[in-house]
Amino acid sequence: MNLTLKVWRQKNFQSAGKMETYQVKDISPEMSFLEMMDVLNEDLLRQGIDPVAFDHDCREGICGMCSLYINGRAHGPERGTTTCQLHMRKFSDGDTITIEPWRAGPFPVLKDLCVDRSAMDRIQQAGGYISVNTGGVPDANEIPIPKAIADKAFDAATCIQCGACVAACKNGSAMLFVSAKVSQLALLPQGKVERKTRVENMVAQMDKEGFGACTNIGSCAAECPVGISLENIAMLNREYINASFTSENV
């Protein structure tokens, strides 16, 4: 396939960015989107042009690094798929593809398609963990957990912290991400000890980072590559309200 790429180029956070147009030729339909980007960068290097910076790591849909906005959609046109799992067979010969970084205030552009998502790390550090000292590692089946609860906790735990929910939301809200982390731990007995302080601290940090409010549009869940459910946001709201009854901080 021969394709026209419109790529956002930006030297750094302080610089103004703009769209640049490039041509790529002989792209195999079996290539992943990131492999196509590799071909583009090889062509640019041969021409003495600075290659396009973009985030990537595992290229297996696990790490959440491949944060590209493709033709107006987070991770591209295929639902339930990260950018690294998106294959070029989803496009047609002669297509024009627009590639941009995540667009959200708390995600400043570092260079080209790379953004700083450390705001999500700081939310996680504010309470997305269990700090209770349990001594030695207990047997996995020592604490009975009903399968329905374990399945819900596992589904929430599949969040890969890619930030697609923030990029897709018109308000730049991180509620789906935060709710997945809160729900995962609140559902399990090991996480119930800190459930009130956890939701307080994580929501407070989310607000501090400048993420927008949730208005239940649902675009976050629609674009989430691992299918995190909006039910987690409902659970986050319940956890926050329950915490407010006994807290001096909310």
C-alpha cells in the first residue's frame, strides 16, 4: 500500500507544533501500525530528516505506551485494540492517515507524538496500592473470594494506564482510569483496610493534576483498548460518597 501520512511535529513543550505530510510506499497490510511508523522513520533518516518521536515498548498490547490519536480516534479505528496491535490491513491503498498525540491539558507534549503521562503515575502513587504489612506471602487461596468478585476485580485490574480514556473524553477526565484502580482494590479483602483514604487521596490528586470532570458521555469506555467498564465509575462515586461520611478531608 502507498499512504499519505499527516503527522504532528513539535520540537518540545515550549515550541509550536504543526502537521507535516509524508509519503510511505510499499507498506504490507500485515504490518502493525508501529512497524509502518518505523518504515517512515527509516525513510526520514535516509533523507537526513529528524525521525518522528513516538512512545512504544512491549508492542504486545500490554504496556499502554503506544499512545497515538489516529484519524480522530485513540489507538485508531479498531475497537478494543492498542496502536501496536492495529494492523495496516484496516486501511486501504491511497488512504490519508492523520496521526496526533494525546490531546489533554495534563498530558503536555514532550516531542512530536510523545506526551508526558506522569500525572497518571502520581495519581497511582497517591493511593493505588496496598500498604498493609502482611508478613510472609500467604497462599493464594487462603482468603476465599467469590468468583464473581474476583472476576470484577480482575477486569478492573486489566487497565494498562495508556490514557486513551483521557484523550477521548471531551473534558479530559481520568475517571475511568482512577475508577479502575479504586475498584480493583476496593473489591478485594486485602484492599478494604485503606479503601476510604485511597479514594480520597486518588480523587484529590486527580483534581490537582487538572483532569476534567466526568459527564457520563461514555467515550472513555468506547475507546478503552481493554474494555474497562463504566460500572467502575459508578463504584468510584459510591466509594467517594461513603468515605465522605467519616472523613475530615472530603
